[in-house]
Amino acid sequence: MYFHTDLNGCPEELTDENGKILWECSFQLWGKRIHEVEHIPIQQNLRYQGQYLDRETGLHYNTFRYYDPNIGRFTQPDPIGLLGGLNLYQYAPNGLTWIDPWGLMKCGLTGKEVGNATNLPIIKRGSPEWKKATEIIQRGGKSNFRVKDKATAEQLLKDARGKIEIQPTYSEIPYKKGYEHHPNESHTINAPENNIPHIKWKDWSLGKKSGGAGHIFYE
């Protein structure tokens, strides 16, 4: 069986190897079911990334907390307290482009605000998330994404920005377009959130309007 998901990873259809739809469901923005159809006797309980539907209560088990899709909020406060922000029950700023796989820290699929890099989901080449990441990097501005390895990180950057030259790590020579490979920087003062190896890239060769900069993290 195969899952077909929305941008945020929420399953919308389940099909067999012939493409026949076995289960389908549509959701409102914060995960509330609009309608659910089982074409064969099957219970598909996966919801937002990291969430599992409890059909007795209607809540989503999110590892460290329960999430209520009817109100778009957690039912328990953030375990870290006010260190996680003033809104202790918030899921994320936007249910379509943000996820919280553990119920502990939100991270944006658009890569603008992620906290530690390891909070980012790993996107796979050829997936809808890969296509979205490519479009965002092409569009310019700041972005952060995560892939499985170094080669895939370079491929994502190439798909999005075309020919772009590698530069020395922590280069002191100014350049407008290029990328560097940086190590885990969790021990640093300036960027402790960059806690896995990554590409740091920028492209201001055509000016600020279409220029951009960001990171592509990998293991």
C-alpha cells in the first residue's frame, strides 16, 4: 500500500500497487476531518507528521502531548514551559507549512525558522517537498532545508540555482555567488542551531530582488 500526502506530510489517500484508492480523507487546515471514506475495511490513523489518531477521543497522539484538531492546539502545555514561548498550547503558526513531529518544537517546512537544524524533516529527491524546496530556493530570500547526505544537498542547490561554484570553508574572500561546506557548529556562539553539517550558500549575482541565501543540512 502507498500513502499520498499533502505538503505537510498528512496522508490524503492510501492506494494499492495498481493505484486503486483504498482510503481517502480530506482535512481542514489544522487537521480536522471533513470527510473520510474507507473503500475497504481499513483504519488509517496516521495524521500530521508524528501524530496518530485516537478514534475514541478524536485526539491525535503526538508522542509527548495530545493534539486536538478541532481547535488546532495541544491539550497539554509545552513541557519546557515559558522557555518555549508565551503560548504554551500552540501547535505552529501555520498548519500547512509547519510541523511538530514530537509535540515539543515546531519547525517550518519552508525553512525560515527551524530552531536546531535536526528539527527539520529530511526531504527526498523527487518528492513534493523537494519540488517545493526547489521553488523556494529559486524564489530567493532566506531558506533552510535538510536532506540525507552531502551529495543530495549539492543536488538540491544545483536544481534550484543552477551552476554555482564551491568556495573554501569559512572563506575570507568576498564573493556574490557560491557555497561552502560547514561542519557541525553546535559548539559555536554564533550559530549553535546549525547542529549538523551543512551547505551555506548565497547568490546575489543578479541583485537583491532575485537573490537569496540559506543552508542545506545533511547527515
